[in-house]
Amino acid sequence: MAKNQTKRQKKVSASLDLINFDENIFYNIFKKLEADTLYNLRVFCKQWYNLILDPHFANSNLPYAEPGILTQTHAHKGYSLRLIKMKEGKVKVEKLNLYFEEPIRASCNGLVLMKDLPEPGDLSVGNLLTRKGTKLPLETCNLPLHNVFGFTHIKETGEYKIVCQMFDDNIGSIVYKILTLGSNEWRQVKGPQLASNKHEPLSINSCVYSLIIDDEIEEEFLFSIDTADETSHKMALPLFRRPTFICPVDCNLMDLGGEISLVAGFVYNGYAEVWVLYNDQEFFIEKEWTMLHRIYFRVERFGRQDVLQFVVPIGSLCNGKLILFVHADNPFGSCYVADMEMKHVVKMLPNVKANRYHCISHLNSLISCQSL
């Protein structure tokens, strides 16, 4: 009896020592932990709860978060979510046990943009980890929502912005409107209002990108909206060296370690080129395309090497060192990972299925949309 009481007293004493520990030490240790680990630790005591859910701490923890690839697969309950990420040097797949009737449209610093939630026609922002969200004021825009275009963060100001396509009956065409989270004012983007995007848009930092087809000249180009100054821009794609004149090229945009990249797949030739759009602000050089990698799709199967044809990227890991691919003609087929340092080695990931049309870069964070 006395021994058990002594043990309990020691446990209580140890807990009190932790609680009374210098908060600055906890702050510096905790900010380097994964957000999901921190969220579980919040219930230990009131001191930890207040620290972990503090908005300033959430921003301090954000640089240590490792982005993964959020896959969304249609199931009988809706779209099921899985997060592909690097853990302990291996590619792991985490099931999130979340289902939505519509796929998530964009992700930014752990916040996700969702359409038709909580009601059809609504637009909302939420955090998948804390499972808290807020509805956006669509009713303050004088135009009906046509499509969700992007979700960005301006690092210099700390602002989060939503970009949507609206249909203007007065001019009979699409216009782009921007909303800053925390406000009710929708503002029109200055510049070209181009609507016929070929693929799903891609949000990186303060910009949203999309591939557009010019029907008059039958060529693709890059369309972007910079939400920092709320202007739109149009840029030509890089010039590819085709193996043959009739060789089709399948172009896809991708986030490569925080840079916008274009993966040009030479469909029947078993390789792809990775181009990155660099902007050298130090030397005031205009943005230009640079070819970074050429990947040869050869995979070891049953003791022999096969050449993979028509594979498309779904995202990157490890700051762009790994790129994941799936078969374009089979969106639920096998997933392959290409190591950029190895250039041509492609390995198949077992038990990973991904739909190319609903994969976005995502990280877990403690950012709260209520505090913006």
C-alpha cells in the first residue's frame, strides 16, 4: 500500500516538474515536431494546450512541416483521403479516415479549400488535422460561382487568398475574383481573363498556374495569377526536342520543392523532361524555363527491364528529389517513384493507388482559419 502511494506521488511530482518547466524550452522543442504529434500532445495539460493551439506557435511550426501528396479516391462514401509522405527514409501512405462528397480543390499551409460544403453551392476552408473550418462569404460577390481556381499564401503580408472563376452575364464570359480570408470583399483580377484551362490549376506560394490551349493557334501556354499584386499573366511553354516530328507530348504542371515545374512526357518513347521556371531576382533576370532532369521510365519486372509508356506525375516529395507517377490510361493503376539523383531508376510502390486528377500537395499543420 505504501509502495503504491509512493509511486503515485512520484508520477504526480514528475508531471508537476514538466508543467513548471520553462515554456521557452518547450517552445523550441515543440516547434520542430510534426503537427499531428503536437495535436495529440495538446491534452497533456493546460499549458501545452495553450502553447500548441497558439496561432504564433502554429506559424513557427510551419517551416518544419514536410509536404506530402494528398490522394483522393472516389468510394461509396465519397472521396477517401490518403497522404503519401516520407517517414524514416521511406515512402509511407497514411489513411486519413475522412470522406467528402466533392474532391478538395486546393491546399495551402495545411488549410484546404472545399466546394459544396457544408451545403451545395457553398465554399469553405478547413484544417484536416483539427477538423475545423469556416464558410466563405460567396453571397457578397455579385456574380455566381463558376469554378474554384486556387488558394494561396502571401508570405510578406501573411494573407491567405482564394481565387475563383465567376461568370459575368453582362460581358458573357468568365472573370477572376479574389477574396482575402477574413474579409468580405471580392476583387477582380487585373489582366487577361482566360477560362478554358486544360488541367486542374496548381497553387504554389502566392501564384496559381494553369495550362491553357489557344484554340486559334492550337498551342498550349502557361496562364498564371499572382495574388500578391492580383494580376494575371500569359507565358509560352519551353521548346521541346521531340524524338520524331509526330511524337505526342503530354504536359503536366507540378510543384517541385516550391517551384512551378512542367513535366513533358514523350508518350511512346518512355521518358519525360522536367522543366522548372526560375526567376533570378538577384540579377533581375526574367523568368525563364530551364530543363532540370530527363527521366527514363524503366522498371525491373520479373527479372527483366520494361519501358513504361504514358505515365504522368502526381506530385513530388523530399523537396523535389522524388517524383511520383501513375499510368495516364489507368488512373487507379500502380504508382511509381523516380529518384532525381539516379535519373533513370524507377521503382514501383506496392499498395499505392492514386487518381491523377485528384492529387494535390499537402502538409499537416496547426494553422487555424478562425484566426486569420
